Amino acid sequence: MNTFGRLFRINILGESHGDCVGVLIDGCPPGISVPLEIFTVDLERRKSGTPGTTKRKEEDLPTIKSGVFKEKTTGAPILILFENKDIDSSVYERIKDTPRPGHADFVAFKKYGGFNDYRGGGIFSGRLTVGLVAAGVIAKKIIFPAKIEAKLIEVGGLKNIDEAITLALENRDSVGGIVECRAQGLPIGLGEPFFDSVESLISHIVFSIPGIKGIEFGAGFACTNMTGSEFNDVIIDREGHTRTNNAGGINGGITNGNELVFRVAVKPPSSTQKVLETIHIKTNEKVDLEVGGRHDVCIALRIPPILEAVTAIVLADLMLIAQALIPFKQQSQKT
Amino acid sequence: MNTFGRLFRINILGESHGDCVGVLIDGCPPGISVPLEIFTVDLERRKSGTPGTTKRKEEDLPTIKSGVFKEKTTGAPILILFENKDIDSSVYERIKDTPRPGHADFVAFKKYGGFNDYRGGGIFSGRLTVGLVAAGVIAKKIIFPAKIEAKLIEVGGLKNIDEAITLALENRDSVGGIVECRAQGLPIGLGEPFFDSVESLISHIVFSIPGIKGIEFGAGFACTNMTGSEFNDVIIDREGHTRTNNAGGINGGITNGNELVFRVAVKPPSSTQKVLETIHIKTNEKVDLEVGGRHDVCIALRIPPILEAVTAIVLADLMLIAQALIPFKQQSQKT
Amino acid sequence: MNTFGRLFRINILGESHGDCVGVLIDGCPPGISVPLEIFTVDLERRKSGTPGTTKRKEEDLPTIKSGVFKEKTTGAPILILFENKDIDSSVYERIKDTPRPGHADFVAFKKYGGFNDYRGGGIFSGRLTVGLVAAGVIAKKIIFPAKIEAKLIEVGGLKNIDEAITLALENRDSVGGIVECRAQGLPIGLGEPFFDSVESLISHIVFSIPGIKGIEFGAGFACTNMTGSEFNDVIIDREGHTRTNNAGGINGGITNGNELVFRVAVKPPSSTQKVLETIHIKTNEKVDLEVGGRHDVCIALRIPPILEAVTAIVLADLMLIAQALIPFKQQSQKT
Amino acid sequence: MNTFGRLFRINILGESHGDCVGVLIDGCPPGISVPLEIFTVDLERRKSGTPGTTKRKEEDLPTIKSGVFKEKTTGAPILILFENKDIDSSVYERIKDTPRPGHADFVAFKKYGGFNDYRGGGIFSGRLTVGLVAAGVIAKKIIFPAKIEAKLIEVGGLKNIDEAITLALENRDSVGGIVECRAQGLPIGLGEPFFDSVESLISHIVFSIPGIKGIEFGAGFACTNMTGSEFNDVIIDREGHTRTNNAGGINGGITNGNELVFRVAVKPPSSTQKVLETIHIKTNEKVDLEVGGRHDVCIALRIPPILEAVTAIVLADLMLIAQALIPFKQQSQKT
């Protein structure tokens, strides 16, 4: 469903071409300072504008509708909305019966019996991630002084990312990429077995970001080529520091105090300047589709702030839970 | 926490060296035929016994304690227990202050203030997955006639798996591997945006299996080297069949009717026959640890039935939800 | 927390004197016709304006911000907002350190460390119930043709309600009342043991309405004076009709097909025209408080549409769950 | 469903005439001392044996199957089972097509398509409450030094309870009663608006106890005859003590530090020594039913320890949540 988290809970809402997109945050502690300007940096990082990103221009100015009073969180639900302004839905009426390959058009039509808002992908649009970024800004304050940083490390198989984008623009095609995320300064003990391991929760929310096809922690898939002796991270002191970090900062699903490290695979966007083959959903005829519209050549470019945000959301929730379930003190017991 | 699922909910319980391990299933529809013998095949597949697996021998006979009457589910919670019989905890008393590298020993000690059951890894043990397999057997009946099959496709970097295991046994070291899972015959429309995409739910539960370090769907990480034109799966008919299946049967987080495909990376087990370096948790002294005990050389060997089970659990839950939220019929409305 | 429901989930938001109040609905089936005018009747019924209700005048026009396309639900989250317009917060700055007796002022100050929005009671205000009424309008469409009707049956101990209100206005004091709610046409089998009995879920949401101090089903507290022979409702046909309805349409927590009946006790509003005794929260001095502001003399007058709404919300959720968990058909099983 | 609670979560399981009944507790902090003998007092209080209670004799000895190590909670799920030993199911085969009035027989048959375990009421039996009592014993340790006490204050309309029971036994009929529960020493601030008010959560779990038909807090239904001036509890110091306690220790759904007080109405048991009228579920014929079996004349006698247990369960959960969501400290924020 459209909700994530146990205590620090976020609810996503809106459609790409509807009135607005946004996020409703429940379970946020009171007293957190959230002046509007703290949202600016991450929202700007997520925006389009650089080569390889869509020409749709949204100001992405957050409006806080509830849950904040005198610039501080009150403990009540926080609703943050972003108006949709730069909308051009004309193309979607034209193509609504010819599902774009690689998009959710076909499955949404089937699942929702044709009632879904098909304009701009509706709720399946990457535009919804602006709400994640806003929630992440607050989550980052909860986990402070821990620090998260994500960056694009590879595009289209190349480490030189500018070159890869230039190439894709020349080819009028789209490209994928790999984004790496690292978190430092985390306490030992975050993560709740059996099902709410750190990897479980991060991957759960990461795969809700449109376009992600893989995730790996620490050494990741490369670990399958390693022996146990190579893979094992030797513990070098009683604070739990390890000599290597193949585990990516997680043992048994729980943070071990070392750097948390993971990488995600971002697919090439489905809509390109090329003609796309598909079928007409009613007549079953083959159709050559020129999508037009305005699309990203490489959405991986815009993923880093989103990845930081969802990681912060998971960690904030886990920190609050850990604070609730601390070991019971002997003195507080009879017997 | 130790629960997973929205309607078809499983709760895992038990410890490696406690009385038992098991699973409590809530939200199972009444009337499903579950004679004890239907559990045998998958439980046997998960067992140790072949080269490369632990010498611990558990019969793994399920006892159904509630929720089944006259061999059919009643709609009440189903408790399935497995006694622990072949337990040897002696080693764990000896090593409890010297956390094994790569295990949850250190984080469990810190998180639970030393109150955790450290014998055999307690709740962090792979032994807990026997409950997942049992729940999966019931879930498979719910999703029938859809069919799930997982297999080990690579060990230690080799496609010849017997060879890889032999090599590892010779080296007295452990190895990792890659397991692939495929599901056929799924209806279009499973998955609940925004957060409960099929990838989100499968990865959530998959990362609760001890030892998983990565997951990828369809083309997975390889998609980052593909252009959009190469990656896009062309839709060839109005049933949604596609020419290729780079998406792994999922668009926008929702099943598209094609084969669901994903792969997971399984790490090499941490306990090996070699001496392990670690520290003493109280004195901070460096310690050379001979773990002894009985361990798998390659846990990837035992992952396939577990992977099928957790996939079935996710899909069963999503099928029940889809059944609840079908598009509203016009005739059932006033106005 | 601010969320209720398993499949049909509502999230409440806003503050009495903030920008807006509203509701976010998740898990609503697609295809339900929700033109704006269907909200009018219930919202008007909830409004103030008649003798005994507050002079605050809010238009209560709903704005649907997401989840509805071409006047039908899409399956995506539905955000409905109501602007706060007729706000006068002046009094609250004056009295913020002198908690009004019977209000949440004191506990909110303590719980939220002084960060709560104290104007008009913040999130504790009865104003929040406007979102419940809006969600109830949609829920009523889901449970159609079942029908819910609530009415005020007693005020200040009198069955003549106009007389009781006149009396209270003369006394410049406030009064409580009893509201009865009945639902007809419900299917047999709603309610999910062990914890989600119909009584459990209805009472849970009913006690979130500000000012409720008691609830009883069927014969209610009077049953404690009855013998089993008197209380038992004799079943007179295999459709489950009963001769009497002391159970209020519920056995074992599950609807039995007879009329669902319950009553709630609504307290007299705490703010009156009289001087109130309290203390200063910092100095601990005794204070005589003239609240002023605009308040209801009898909030029970405004409870009936809210009670219908929350009942519909519970029943809609239970209907969707029942649809998911229908008994399994033999033919869909391999032995 | 069969689960209750957000952090301290309990799952109920078992059937009246199955192998066992029990409870699975998740989210219990580690380090709580739970030697088996601490369960004895409350379990004994719940037992039958005194005049007016059933002749079924169960030892009710708890077996802890997981989550406890060296007599302390470990942080892992705690499974507590109670074997069913004194079972006589013969009568239930005879009467399974003739639903007993006032019981769940009819609705269970309909809801579960005939697959429910009808022996002794299956999961609808009051026997399931033994698991609640066990979980309550642990919850009481979490909320210590707060203290809960419930007692029977009225049976069959009489304050002299022995007399009322004697009368009922003479009449070979059953009687209802009123149980009052009080909790002292609670911190200010428990309860989570909007939906998880203290009244909401307590009533939710209370109505899962078989046989409850009403609940009221503080002055309860009597408040509807009071004016605001009479009902308002004057705050007499800045610790929040009030002169009267008509609110029952709760304002705005949140504990105010005064005594928590509520009362529940318990219906007369449906099965009596008298002949009961019903119908045959297949033939629709009228049937005179002699139930036989062994039943309580007044289940209200056994409710006090159950009421204490469920209250403790709610309060323990709310305390853990409050601990997680404490107001944010200024020093832990940048800017």
C-alpha cells in the first residue's frame, strides 16, 4: 500500500498530472526544527535541468499543511504538498490505449479496470519521489549526527558519467546506471529480526522508487566469488570495528557500527526519442508509438538524493524502535 | 519485527538451540487441504545431508498445533512447530565472549544487552527458515495453479556446482552462490503501489533469510549496461505477453503476466574449519577462534526451497489483497 | 497513531486553527463514483448552526487533491482537504498556560513537551471529525446497499431534546447525550476474530471521536440485569434471523445478519460560559478562567453523522477483508 | 485478525478443544525476569472452580517455548502454550447442525464455510483468554510500578455477589455482571491521537473478550445526565491532579496522571441448564436443544484477571511508544 514504516510512517500521495503530489508523515517526534529552507538543497538536487534530465520544470516548493507550528514539528501528522504546475497531458489522451513498453501503463489499466489516472503515469510516476525527498529531510534530522551520502558511480557501463550521457543524447537513446549509498556514524543495533533486517527495510523502500532493478549490500553479488575466509570481516576491537567491510556494515540484519554501504541498479528509462513498438489494447493491432512528451535520458542522475532520503526514513524508524525496546533495567523489576 | 504480510501474515519464532522453531500463520483462508504429507517434499529439499551441508541432523517433522481441523485450514491461526533435537550447545558457552566474525554474535550482544540466546545463533540462525518453508507450502496452495521454481545456478563463480563444492571441501573453506527463482502462471496485477511493489515485498522477505547480500529482478544489474531500446520489452498482444523479459515480469512494481524472474546472491558461510581472528568482548584482547561445531560449507545449496517459499508467501498475500480490491462494479452503486 | 483500518485505511490530519483539516484514504477500490455533491448531505448534518452548537462557521467544502479522476476513485490514495477559514485564535494565546479543565490542554502540553499547536485544541479538536465524515461518505458507497442511521435519543437525561437544549442555554451550561446507531442489510460474517471483532473495531474508532465516554451494543449494560434465558436471542430460521436482538446483531464478534445496534455516551462539552477553575502551569497558582471563544453547548447534537461515518468505515474495511478471505474452493486445490 | 498492538504485539492462537491454546508475544524488551512462577497467581484467579464456574478443569500450566533464556526475555518472540487436557467434545458432534442461540456457532459456520473447528466454540471460546492472562503478566512487569486492579462490582443487578450466584444456581439460569478496572501510578501522556486514544485501545481489546457488551470510562453513561460544570474535573496543581475524576483519568484520549477507571458489562452466558430453542441449519426445522456440557453460570466471575491483563497489554505498548516518541532535544539538532 501507500504507507511505509512502523513508528515513523510515511504515506505517499498524488499523481504526476493531478493537482499535486505529496507526503503525509505520522509518528514524527515533536520539537524538530523544520524551517522551509531546510528542504531546498535536497529538492534542488532531485530536480531536472541538467543534461540528460526531462524538460518538465517544476518549482518543487513544499507547502506544509499540518503538523508544524512555529517552525517545529508538533507530534501531529505532517502533510507536505507540492503543486503540479508544468503539466502537458495532451499526449496521454492520444496514447492511452497503446501501452508504452516498459511502463506501468498496461498493468495499471488491467489492475484498476481502466479507472487509473493514466496521465503522466499517474501514481507510477517518478514525480512521486519528491515526497520521499521531503520526508527524508526530516528523517535526516532524526538520525543526526549520522550522515548519508549517495552518488552515481556508473552510467551505461562507464565510470565517466558525463561521457556516457553525451553518448546517450547523441544516440537519442536512454541509459541506466549504478548509484552507491553510504551511511556513517550509525549506532550498533539498528534492525529488527526476523523480518525487519536493515537490508529488508532498505530494499523494500528502494524498490518502490520507479526504475530500480537490483540492490546489493557490501560486497554484494561479488561475494558469491569469494571464500568465507576472504569475505569474513575480522573484528578488531570491542567497539566492533572490522578490518574489511564486505558485510556493508550489517550482520544478521543489524547495523554493526561500520559504514553502511549498498548499491542499486537503475534501468534505462523506457520512453525515448525512438519509435516504440506496442499493441492497441482494444483492437490488438500492432502500433508504432512516438511518445513525444518530456523524459529523462538517464533517471539514475536524479536518484542519489532519493536514495539518501529513503535510507534516512528507514534508519529514523529503526532508531525510534530501538529507543523503545532498550534492554530492561534490573532495578525496574520486582522479584 | 517477527511478522510479515498484510492479510496472509506469518510470524516466525524459536531459536536454533531452544525447544523448537516454528511459524504462526494468520489470515489463511479456510478450507485449504493441508495433510501433513504435503510438507514433506519442501522440508526434505531444505534439509542438510548432501556434501557441503552441516552434519546437524534434524528430522524436521512439523506438528500442527492449531488452525487445522479434519486436515483443512479453519480460518484460525495456524501454529506449526518443529522440535529441536540434535542440539550440541557446548561450543557456544566456550565462545560466547568472542564474537565470530561475519555472524550476528557481536550485534546481538550489543542490541539485546547480553540477554540474547547466543546458542547456535539464537533467532539469527538459518534454522529459523524451516518455518518459512512450512508456511510456503500452504502459500503455494493459495497461488495454485501458479508455479514457482528456484535453483542454484552458480557456486563460487562456477556453473558446475558439484565441482565448486568439491573444491571448497578440499580447501576447508566456504563458498557463496547465486540462486535464481522463477514463477509462472501469475495473474496480471499483483503488487500494491506505492510501497508494496512485487520487488519491494519479495526483497523484504528475501533479505530476512540469513546470508543474502543482493537481489536483482529480470536483467538486474546488467540493465545498467543496456540502452532503453535494448531493455524495453515489446508488448506483442493484449494479454501483455512481451517479446523479451528484461523486466522480469514486473512493470511499475506490478506483475505483467510474464514469467517472474529474480536472482539472489548468497554469501559464503562465516564459520569455517579455519582459525578465525576476533577479539574478546570484555578484555578487548585479540583471540584466535576455532569454532568447531557443525556448519554448512555452502548455504546456497539449501536456499532454493526457502526462496520458493518466501516468494509464495508474498504472492499469496498479494492475491488475497487483489481479490479484496477489485474494481468496483457500476451496478453496485447508487447515482 | 493517526491511521485506522487494515485494507480501507484512513489517515486523519490537520489542526483546528491550522491551514486545514483532512483525511487521506488508502486502499479504496477503483471505480467508485464520488462526485463532489455526494459529500454535501453528511457534511451539512455535521455542521454547527442550530441552537446549541458553536458560532464558528466553516463552509466545509471538500477539495479532493488526489485519487479521483473523472469523478471516480482510481485506486490511488485519496486526499480530501477542508480549509480552515473562520479562525479566531486570540483567546488561545491568552490561556495557553492555564489548561482548561476537561480539555486535552494539560496532557498535550506534557506529552509533546510544549511543541503542540494549542490553538483551538490543535489535533484534539472536534473539527478533525470533518475528515471522518468525508471518508464515511465513500465507505457508505462500498457497503451499499447496507444502510446506517444514527440519531440522538437523549440529552441531559431527557428524551425531549429541544427542551433539554433550551434548558441548557438558559443555564449557560453544557449538556451530554446518548446517540444510537443502527445498520441494516449487513451480510453475515463481518468481523475478524480474535481481536478484530465488530465491537472492537467500532469502539476503537468511536472512542477517537472527542467527547465519547461509553459505548454499548444491543442490550448493553442492561444485559447485566438479565438472565441467560432472557438475553439469548432465539434463532428462528436458517438465515439467522432472531426473535429478539439483545446481541445487537453480533455474535462472537461477527455480524449475524440482524440489525447492528449500539449506543454511545457523549459528555457535556468542557468549555462553558461559566468561570472555570484551573491552575497556571508554570506558577502553580489557582486561576479563574473565562474561556470565551465559541463552543457547542451540546456536541451530541453533531455526533450522528460522525457515528454513521465511522461505522461505515469499519464495515467497509471488514467487507473488503471478508472478500479476500472467502472459504477456499475445493476445485482450486490439488489434493 | 489475531494480533494486537504496535510494538508490544500479542498473537492469540488455539482452539477450545484442540491441542492447545496460547499466545505469541513480539516486541517484548529483553532482560525482563519471567520465571514460571510469576504466572501462577493470575492464572489461578482466572480458573474455574468456585461456585458459578464451569466444571471443566484445566491445570493451565504455561510452557514457554521460545523467547526466554535463563529465565529472562531475550528480545525474540515469546511463545507460551497451554495444553488442553480435560476435553469432552462428544456433545459438539451431536449439536453441530443446531447452532446454540447467543453463541458464535451460526456465524462461524457461515463465515468459514463450515470449515471452522466447532468443538467447544473453537477459537471463539473463552478458553482463549488464558493466553491473554499470560501476556498480561509480562505486560504488568513492563508498566511496573504502575498497578492495575479489577473487581466484580455487581452480578445480576445485585451488589451482593454471593447472593446473586446462589440465586442463579437455584434458577438453573445464568447471570451477567459488571467488572470495574482501575490503574494507578500511570505517567501522564500515554495514548496516541487521533485513533489510538487510551479508550480506543482498551475498548478494542476488551471487546475481544467473549461476552462483553458495553464499556464506559470514568463517569461513563452517567455523564449524559450531568452538566459541564458538574462533569469538569478541576485541575488543582501543575502535576495535573484533579478534584474529581469524572474523566476516568483520560483527557483527549491521553492519560492525565489520575487514576484510570473503566467498567465493562458482561452478558449472562448463553449455555444454561434450560432447554434452548433453535433451528436445524440444513433442514430449517425448529429444534429444542439440551446443550449439556460444562458451562459457567456467570462468566463475569472470571473476567477480573483478564481485564487487568488486557489493560496491562495496552499500557505496556503505549509506554514503549511514548519512550520512542519523546520530544526532540534541541541540542541534538543542527540549526
